[in-house]
Amino acid sequence: MKTIILCLALCFSSNVLAKKTSTTLQIIFDTSGVLIDVKQAEKYKLLILTHLKQLTRKRELAHAHIDVISSSIGRTVWSGTPSDLKQKPARALALVNAIKAKSENCNNLSGSFAEVKSNLKSLQRQGFTKAHVIMFSSLIDTPRPCNETTSITLPQTPPLQGNINVSLTSSNIVRGISFYWVSPHQKNVWEEFIEPSFKWAASKNIPMRFMDIERSKFSLERGLKLEVSK
């Protein structure tokens, strides 16, 4: 009898936890040496973190699970919640340091989107039902390895490795996709490249935003657009 009671208690606790953390935010930050207007970019990265802290005020997002991916290595470098950012200074500082762009860093865009795809698969298995994908990047890829003498010509063809469109559209828990800080040189080629993702999002009535630098500033100064009704 004690075993049954314990099992019921654990199951109940798991269900409560799943309800509190049903939403995930997958955020890719450009940490490469090819991030344009880098001083301003770092300012707006911090503004995004401020908005994430403020999610503690929103019932449906207060317990959201956040994964932060560094574009230079294409891997998750921080996981936590809005409360972690607001109440744990050491963890917040660790994230600030993890998302800084460094001049010596390459950029691994295909690897970053593949990481989002992998994270979403794992989280969906854990019971997550809503995901928002946020990309803050100039969308300039670099060969690997790269160095100060690496030559890049813009506009640049988006990377074909990893099938970025599949990474964006393969999960049925995605509820919103936002691109911020897109290089004006890369805007047209990327809009054409991710046209399948735009069509997929429209067919699902999922908002998909794609903003250059000035539009990013205007939008981010007014908050993060995170629909929670679906």
C-alpha cells in the first residue's frame, strides 16, 4: 500500500511539474565574429534577457523552460527558467557571458538549428506542448575553421547542411518563430531560402517574424512576442 501511495504521489508531482513547464523557449544567440553592429547587438541581447526575466509576471510563461544556443559552436550553453535569471545572479551572469560575441569565433548556423531540432524532440517526449524559436543573428555563416583572414562575400548563400527548414518545421509543438538582427545583405537570400518555413507557418496559423536590424530594435523595445493562447 505504501508503494502504491508513493507512486501516486510521484505521478501527481510529475503532472504538476509538466503543467508548470509546458512551454519552452529555444533561443539562438549569434556569438560569432561576423555579428554586425556588434555593440548595438550586445545591448539588444541584454534587452532580450530583461524581457525573459519579466516573464515571471506572466502566469503561462513564468515557468517556461529556456534553452540558449551559441551560434558559434551550435550547442546549448545555458538552460533554465525566467526565475533563474531574476533570482540567481550567478546563473544570470553566466548567461550574459555565454552570449557575448567574440571576434575569433566562427559561426555554425546549421549546427545551431540542428540543436534546436534535437532539443524540441527531447522536450516533446518530456511532455512539453508549446515552443517558441528565437534567432538573434546576422545570418552570416563562416567556414570552419575560420580566422581573421577568412574572406566572406555578401550576400552569402545560406548553409545547405543540416536542412534548416526541416529543423524549423519538424516539431508540432512550435507556436512561434522570430528572427532578429538579420543583416540587410542577407535578408533577401534568407527570406527566399526559408520560404518553405514561411508557408508551413502560414498553413498552421503560426506567427513567423523576420526582422532586419532597425525592425528588430523597434520590436524588442516593445517586448518579446510570445503567443500563449494556442
